[in-house]
Amino acid sequence: MKSNKKVGLILLPVVLILACMIYVSGLYAYSEDIEFGGEKTRGSVAFPHELHMGSFDCLDCHHDMKDGENVLDEADLEEDNPDILCASCHNADSKIERREAFHYQCMGCHNKFRLTQEATGPTLCGECHILKK
Ligand code: HEC
Ligand code: HEC
Ligand code: HEC
Ligand code: HEC
């Protein structure tokens, strides 16, 4: 029994460290900030994804709409899943095309927070689209 306890005491920190590493790497997968450089008639747009993740639920922004309801499974929000990218649904053939989808979502929310005079994000073209020299 005694030696088992010792092994346990040695293993405990190892297990904790491993758990932390797995936890952090899981968060890290989504935490990269995104830069949209899209079609380039305007400057590229920086989107601090991690900052937004801290204040909102994933499903506030990510969705799969069926009959007006968001049926997206949060487990599908994985890096390199093409189905979660906005443009996989919002394209030239859809009611709301790509640019509108981004504009409505980003500016819609920033404007909402501006109205209530809370901390918010940019709402002017040149504050989001930064032209690089
Ligand atoms: C809250 C940030 C934000 C604001 C404010 C904003 N945009 Fe955008 N805009 C985006 C995002 C995000 C995209 C889609 C990503 C991309 O460029 O690929 C986009 C896409 C576009 C595109 C199509 C992509 C391109 O480069 O051709 C145009 C054109 C555009 N915006 C013009 C405007 C104009 C004009 C205004 C001001 C009326 C404006 N935007 C305000 C974030 C913003
Ligand atoms: C404020 C809105 C918002 C919130 C909140 C948000 N996201 Fe996102 N996320 C986006 C946008 C916009 C993109 C870019 C989509 C695109 O490029 O079409 C994105 C991209 C992603 C990607 C794709 C990365 C890649 O390039 O493959 C993943 C994964 C992701 N989000 C996961 C999450 C998870 C998990 C949460 C909750 C913890 C979350 N998001 C919260 C708006 C948001
Ligand atoms: C799996 C498909 C799918 C994906 C992925 C998707 N959408 Fe949508 N979205 C829809 C559908 C369907 C509607 C309902 C309107 C319609 O029929 O076009 C909608 C509605 C919207 C609306 C208007 C309704 C509202 O919520 O105010 C916005 C804005 C929007 N999407 C932005 C986005 C953004 C930004 C992304 C990426 C983060 C995204 N969508 C990803 C399918 C999708
Ligand atoms: C659901 C609401 C919501 C959506 C959707 C949203 N934002 Fe924001 N955004 C905020 C709020 C709130 C802040 C202020 C956060 C703070 O300062 O604590 C913010 C801040 C920002 C900032 C400033 C960050 C800084 O360091 O000061 C940028 C840039 C930004 N958003 C870009 C975007 C873009 C681009 C999109 C769309 C792809 C987007 N946001 C979508 C709510 C939103």
C-alpha cells in the first residue's frame, strides 16, 4: 500500500500538468485572432476572436438555422471544419450574401452596445478595414 501511495503522489502532478496542457491546447485551437483579407477592395479586417469568445456564447455568432432556430451543435465548432465558415452558407446564391452576413453581425452587435453606451467595437468603415501601406 505504502509504495502505491508514493506512486500516486508522484503521478498526481504529472496528471495535473497533462490535464492543463490538454485544456490549454483545446482553448488555443479557437483562440487565434482572425484576419479577413477577403476580396480586397477594402483593407483587411482584424477580428479579435478570443476577446469576443470571452464575452459571448459561441452560438451567439455561430449558427445553422433551421426554421428560424439555431440548430448548430457546439461540438462542430472545430478548427478546419469548412461547414462552420460563414461563406459556406452565405454566398452569392443565398438571401444574405457573405459581405452582408459579416456586416450585419459585426456592426449590428457593435451598434447595439453603442446604443446602451457600453464598451463596443468599431462601427465605421475605416475603423474595421485597415488599409496597409
Ligand atoms: C465591424 C467591422 C466592419 C465595419 C464597421 C465595416 N466592415 Fe466591411 N467588412 C467587414 C468584414 C468582417 C468583412 C468580410 C471579410 C472580408 O473582407 O473578407 C467585410 C467586407 C466588406 C467588403 C467586401 C470585401 C472586400 O474587401 O471587397 C466591402 C466592399 C466592405 N466590407 C465595405 C465596407 C464599407 C463601405 C463599410 C462602411 C459603410 C464597412 N465595410 C464597414 C467588417 C466591417
Ligand atoms: C462575436 C462572434 C463570435 C463568437 C462569440 C465566437 N465566434 Fe468563432 N468565429 C466567428 C467568426 C466571424 C469566425 C470566422 C468565420 C469565417 O471565416 O467564415 C469564427 C471562426 C471560428 C472557428 C474557425 C477557425 C478556422 O479558421 O477554422 C472556430 C473553430 C470557432 N470560431 C470556434 C468558436 C468557439 C468554440 C466559440 C465559443 C467559445 C466561438 N467561436 C465564439 C465569430 C465568433
Ligand atoms: C450552416 C449555414 C450557415 C452558416 C455556417 C452561417 N449562417 Fe448565417 N444564416 C444562415 C441562415 C439559413 C440564415 C437565415 C436567413 C436566410 O435564410 O438566409 C442566416 C442568417 C444570418 C443573419 C441574419 C439573421 C440574424 O441573425 O440577424 C446574419 C447576420 C448571419 N446569418 C451571419 C452569419 C455569420 C457572420 C456567420 C459566420 C460566423 C454565419 N452567418 C454562418 C445560415 C448560416
Ligand atoms: C455579439 C456582439 C458582437 C459581435 C457579433 C461582434 N463584436 Fe466586436 N466587439 C463587441 C464588443 C462588446 C466589443 C468591446 C469589447 C471590449 O472592449 O471589452 C467588441 C470589440 C471589437 C473590436 C475592438 C477590439 C479592441 O481591442 O478594442 C474589434 C476590432 C471588433 N470588435 C471587431 C469585430 C468584427 C470584425 C466582428 C465581426 C466579424 C465583430 N467584432 C463582431 C461585440 C461584438
